[in-house]
Amino acid sequence: MISYEPLKKSLKELNRNLNEMRLKGDLNSRTIAKINRNESVNLSTIESICLYFNLPIEKVVKITRE
């Protein structure tokens, strides 16, 4: 199962949120909703998040057993 808990924790520590990327046009609201529901998104989206917030991938997503 995909979990974006590392991203949520990282953004909280940075005092930032995904809405910043939406406002810039780098992320749409549908993708943010998928992340909030722990649904899969394209790896290129994960890459964009990593680069935008300067985070390694392990601080954005993790795979867990159900």
C-alpha cells in the first residue's frame, strides 16, 4: 500500500503545504486529493514534489504492507 505520511510529516515540519504547488500550476487539485487518499500518482509527480520541496523520495512516499 502506498502511504504519503512521510510527505505530510515533512511538509508539517517545513510549515508548507501542497497548495503552494497547486497555486503555481505545478499540481492540480485532483492529484492532491489522490495523495490525501493515499492513492497512487505518477512517479513524475513524486519527482516534482521532491524537487519543489527539496526532499528525498523517502520523505515523500513509502510502501507499507496492508
